[in-house]
Amino acid sequence: MHNILLHELSEIPPVVLSIAGSDPSAGAGIQADLLTCARLGVHACTAITALTIQDSVNVQRFSRVAPAECLQQAQVILDDIPVRVIKIGMLGSAEMVRAVVELLNAYPQIPVVLDPVMTAGGGTSLAGMGLREAICTELLPKVTIITPNGPEAQALTGAADLQAAAAQLNAQGAQWVLLSGGHGEGPKLENLVFRGGILQQTFIQERLPHQYHGSGCTLASAVAAGLAKGLEVMQAIEGALDFTHAALRHAYPLGSGQFFPNRFYHPESSH
């Protein structure tokens, strides 16, 4: 019996708590986090910040969850389950940022991955008044790694170029910045990793031809999954970039808009 119990315990997956908005198309948001973590052998628990009405084209509208209710969703999980990493996506309002910061203050030992969602893939703004300022001044000092794309980094900081934006995010408190290069131009994209305002490493990938629904959510939750499995930050970043690029390379069109990442792509299936 003792050996059976030890075997069962060894198969308990590490846990990520995702605090983000819900996407009924399951391309982005909480659903993207669940799918990504499941594929990577991590159990994802969730606290929903907003309910969206969206398809593969765009977010049509959304309603925010009351910050106190989101906080309660997260708190019951943290009270009961050993969460290894907290991944944060769409927050939607300065009030929600402050509620999440209050939560994080009680768990300084848990690494935090922030995907600073401010705009839907189709262009709809998901940011309420004061959201940018609250993220930069209150949330960033709690963040282990932030994973913005180029437009998000510049929208957060107002910086004129990407390196200055990344350095500013470090200066405002984020320990690591993974600046994804999917919104640039040219046949290759550059993913830049910063720490202490200094470029640590550049990961170059082939630029893919389509627009993708939930690529940023996939990348951030893959980083969180890697950290939950005990990887060092740079290892988690490299693994997440590889995983996300493979998922996008084999993405599929479900609707009339963006392609959906194939998070369950297996290399063997191409033979």
C-alpha cells in the first residue's frame, strides 16, 4: 500500500493558477491556458477576470467579473492546492490589478508570469481607464517574467523602440522581460530576453504566414508550465518559444478569422 501511495504521489502534476479572461472559442484566454498546460503535463486551476463574447475574428464585447469575486476564486485554490506558478492574462481594469496585487502580496514565494493583455487579436481594446498605469506602478514589482509582444511593450511604456521598452519594464519591477517578435516584419522574428535592462539572449525563429488566435496566451502559459516543472527561467523561455512556434506552424482555421494554435501537435503525426 505504501508503494502504491508513493507511485500515485509521483504522478501528481505541478499546478499553475491562471488568472485571466474566458474565451468561448477556446483560442485564447483561460481556455488557451488550460489546453497548453494540459499538453505540457501541468494542471491548470483558474480564476476568471472577465467573460468575453468572441470568435476567431474579434471580441464583440465583454463583461468584467467583480474583483472581489475573482479574488475569492483564486483564494480558495491557493488555500487548498499547492500552486507553483501564477500566470496572469487579461485583467481589464485598474481595480482588478489592485485586487490581484493584494493577492500576490500574500504569496511572495510564488513566481508570477504576466501576459499583459490590453487588446484582442482583432483590435478591440480590453483595457479600462488607468489599467496601464496600475500594471506599471503596482503589478510589475510582483512579476517574475512579463511576456509582451512589441505593440504591448510600447503601449505599456510609451517607449519609442523595443529595447527601451523592455529596459523600462525591467526598471519598473519585472525581473525578466520576454519580448516576442511576432508583430514585426521580415522573414525572421526575434524574441528578445532582458534582465536588469540588459539584453540577455535573442531567439530567432521563422516568421509564419497567418494571424493566430491566442499565440501570446500560449507562450505565457507555456513559460508558466516550464517554471512549474522546475525549469530555470531561460530554460522555460526557450521551451515555451519552441512549443508555441510548433503549435502555430501547425495551426488550423476553425472560423473565418485567425488560425488556432495546434497545442496538441505531435511531431510523429507528420510522418
